[in-house]
Amino acid sequence: MNTNAPTGPEASSCLRIFGVGDTGLSLIERLIADGLSPELFVAVNAGGTELERSGAGRRVRLECKRLRGLGSGGDPERGRKAAEERSDELKSVCTGAKVVFIVTGLGGGSGTGISPVLARVAKAAGALVLAFVTTPFECEGSHRQGLAEQGIEELKEAADGVICLPNQKILELIEQNTSVVDTFKIANGVLADAVRGVWRLVSFKGLIEIPLDDLCNLLQDRHFESTFAVAEARGNERLNTVIYRLFAHPMLEDGAVLPEAETIVVSLTGGPNLTMVEANGLMEAIKAKCEPAQIRMGACIDEGFGDSLAVTLICARKLDREPPPRRRTEEIDTQLLDRSSNFKPSTRILPPAPSLPPEKMAQILSRQSGGRAPSRRATTRMRQGQLPLEIVSKGRFDRSEPTIYKGEDLDVPTYLRRGVPLN
């Protein structure tokens, strides 16, 4: 795809695209190969040879003593510590940028650990921060899935918007015989399309513009969780085709996501023959799916598109920023224990004495006193009695005679026969 667009100093001065970690570096290489200027890009990693081979205009190696030249080793905590120790260098790269894109894959050490720190640094420098991330396939294991979920939550806290592509969704776009290598290339291509669509809104002076200040006001400090869809078609029926492909995109779940949207940003790109009827028809179809949402459209002409029509849709849902109220420790302590009470709990819990028939109680006391009449002291002393349990069956011993020795039933446990308390 030809991306004839301004990518000189003016474009690069307001926009920085950071590729973080191995996945991020792979994604920005894809964008550079599609024609975007290397000066737009900053490659960031905690180590590895991929950083040295990157074609980005600037490279930042977050090396520190903690990593010992071994990279993050799949540990987000190591990546986070490295980014925090080199935050001044990251801040210098972000200085002057109005918009920062963070492109990365979550589930490993560098992307998951570095990206939230970079997002906070970029916001502190005054930039609008949008993160474009992928999450692992299910076959990559629950550990990587858990790390990715943790990374998404941290990015939601730090960035203005997070646009996420679960790699598992890519399985709906590929054939059964698609190789693993090609599957990852397709996943990178889908996310790169989303980055490219939003980049056009920032860089192109189009027929219908969304000014950069408006885009910032639309998203900044509102903390969105976003999804996206990209569709392209050509020919006489390109409008109907692109609408069908857009709503059938797996990221929009057959259009079910659209009614939940609070903000929708549409980037429409076509050749010189793009008509107003097509732009209007596209927007009417989108509005019918999400009437309550605030919708903004940008449209531009790219000479290299010919008779193609491309649409990138960013669907943003507002995050609930109100955390559940936390009760203070004092309040919890008051609820658990009334401090004004003088009650001191016993160190040992004693069950209530078992309820026995009078005849059985007299028999037990008689055995304890050796046949003598029980004294007052003997009758008041606590003794372990037989629990009133109903025995359903003794199995093959059900009809057996009790074992009597010297007048005692040996089938009765010793502690019961001898009145030994179990305290």
C-alpha cells in the first residue's frame, strides 16, 4: 500500500511511534517497509540483537546493571525497573511530541514492563498517548496470558487509550493450513493497519480533517479501552463491500461492540474518485449501529489508492475510573471486635456435654465409683460420655454378640469405659 503522506520534520515533530520489545520492533519494521519515514519511529528494548538491526530513526537500549546484558528474561518487573532507571532518556525522546503511539506485544518482559512506564513519561511530557498492543494466543499458555492482562490494566491506568488486538481473534481470519509464521505476520499486519489509520488522521491534511487538538480533547485524560476494525475494498461495489467487511470484522464481534461505544473515530481514505455519496453512506451505516456515540470522521485522498477505499474504525469504551471504596483499618477492626468489650476469648473451645439418658449416665457413674454410691463431688465432675450417635449398620458384625470381659463391654472405646475426658 502506498502511503504518500507528509513524513518530514513537521510530521515527525508532533508524532512519535515507539516500538517496544521484540514484537514492537517487528511491527515498526512492517510500518517502515510500508513507506512510513524511519524518523517517526523510536525502537526501545531491554536488550537483544533485534534492536541493533532496527531501521528506526532512534534506538533506546534500556540496559542497566540489574539486567547484566541478558535482557528482561520474560520478567516484566525487570523491564519496568530498567525503564524507571532510564526514564530521563525516555523523557528526552518524548519531549516536544504532541502524540505518542506505543506499539508492543504483551505477555513478555520488555513490552509488558516497559510500556506502562513509557506511557507515564510521555503523558508527563504533555503528549496524547495511545497504545496499540497484541495479546498472546491461547496456545502460548496461561502464564503469558496472565502477564498480558496485567500489562493491559497498567496501560489503561497510564495511557489515554489502549487499542488491543487479541491474537486469538486472528484465527477467525486465517485458513486452516496457514503456517505459524504466516499467522504472526497476519497479526502484525492487522495491528499495523490500525496504527496506519490513526496516523493518517494526525499526518494528512485531508478533505475532512480531525484537527490534532480536537483529537487530543476527544481522548486525552478520558482513559478509553478501545477496539478497532480495518476494511478495504475496490471496484464499483466498494462501498457496500467495505461496510460488510467492517461490521463482519472479528474485533467488532459482528457489530455487537458498537452500541457500547462512547466515542468512535473513523479514518476514511480513497483515491481521487472518492465521492461524497460514499462518505455519507459509510457514516450513515456506522451511525445506525451506534446512535448514542460521539462520532468523528476524517477523510483524505491518497493518489496511490486508485479505486480502493479503506476505512479504519476506532471504537472507544469509557473505563470505570471509580475504584471500589476501601474501608479504613480502624473501621474494619471496629466491626470485627468491639474494643470496649472486656470479653476475653478462651484459648480452647469446649463442645457442650452430650445429652445421655438417665440410665446410661447412672451406669457410667457406677463404673467410675467402683459400684459405690456416687458422692456429690463425683457427680459434678465433668466426664467424657458416649456421644449419642445413631449407628446405621455394623456391616458383617451387625448380629455379633458384644465382647464382655469381667462385666465390661470391650466394644465400647476405652476412654468411654474408663471415663477419661478428652479436653
